[in-house]
Amino acid sequence: MEKDLSFLKNTLIAHRGVHNNDEGIPENSLKAFQDAIDKKLIIELDLHILKDDTIVVFHDDNLSRMTGINWNIKDLTYEEIKNIKLKNTEYHIPLFSEVLELVDGKVPLLIELKTDVSVGRLEKATVQMLKDYNGKFAIQSFSPFSINWFRKNAPEIIRGQLSDNMNNRFIIERWFLKNMLFNSISKPDFISYGINSLPNKKVSKFHKTNLVLGWTIRNNNNLEHAKQYCDNFICENFEELNI
């Protein structure tokens, strides 16, 4: 089945929404997503599944950076986190259902699945939640096994392989991800690649016939560099970019 990925190039992509800590707008908050909607930007966000199978929008495996509480998110229930605030603001960790209701197809979503639980659990729950969603979206993950789950179980969903020269990975895994050798497993429709690891011959070869997104653009130098290798850009600090 031919998939239409053109929406992933129409506007810039807001990395975890349009967030700004100096203005009290934390990443992956409903306010950050509303601001992205107002600017008509694609929203990139992150999903975790909790102990009670609730899906929340949050980036890290641990709450400490965003809340000051040293808890691993996979070990918690929504009841335990629902009143916790992000970066001492008024904003809470949103449910995925809250974000879908807020966005409601107004802008596309680029949904990253985090992989601190066994493959299949978050993936299946995400598909169920998106089953009746009318907006445009794509999923992505660093885990080729997560992306492969979608290839086998929901092949109609647009899927992307996140990759980079990841210093925080084991050497073999880092080498495979950097050179996209897992693509034979995940067979992605697009790649999201770290701009600091570009150029890369494997990415350039893939780019001849496929979509490549670059992450994360934080200044104009990043943007100019990424323009040579990518079709669109996952960005922060929009007020500083010449766009």
C-alpha cells in the first residue's frame, strides 16, 4: 500500500511542542502543544506506558529531570503521577488521550515510542488509541524491534527509524544504529537522524528514494547544516531560527 508522507514535510516539527522553560512552558506539556497548534507546526511528542497500562506523554525514563522526583516512570500508576507538576509550573504530565483531544487533527503528530518496557505492550496500546483518531500522524522509535512490530501488526501506519551515532548505547548497538543496519528488520518508511552525525553515507543512500528528518535543530547553524541532508527538521528555539 502506497503511503502519503507528504504531511511530514509541510511545516517544521516542534520538538516536544513549542516549549520554553524561561517562560514557564515545559516540554511535552499541553501548553507547549497548544502553542505548536497556534503556529501550525507538526508536533513531535514522546509516549510511555505506565504500570497500570495508561499512556502518558513524557520523554525520560525517570521523572527527576522534569519533576525533581527520582522515580522510574514505568513503575508508576497514573494515580501516583497525575498531580505532579512539570518544572514547578502549573502543567502536569499529560495523558496521551488528553493530547489527542487537544490536537484533534489540527496539525500532524510525530509520535515517538519509548522502549523501557517489552516490545508490543506500548505499541499495541498506542494503535488502539489511534484507531479512531482522524488526524494525520506517524510513529517513530530508536528500537528497530518496536518499528518491526508496526511492520507486522499495523503495516498501514507510517513508521520511522530514529538513529544517530549514539554515545549512550552499547558499542555494537551504536554501530548498528549509526549505520542503519537494523533497517532490514524495521523496514522504515522514513528515518529521523541526528544532525550532529551527518553526513552519513548510509543516510545519503536512503535519502535518494526516501524521506529523512533531522533532529534536533536549535539554532541557524544547525538549520543550514541539516538542509544539505534532510527533507524536514525537528526544531526547538523557534524564536531564534530564520524561518
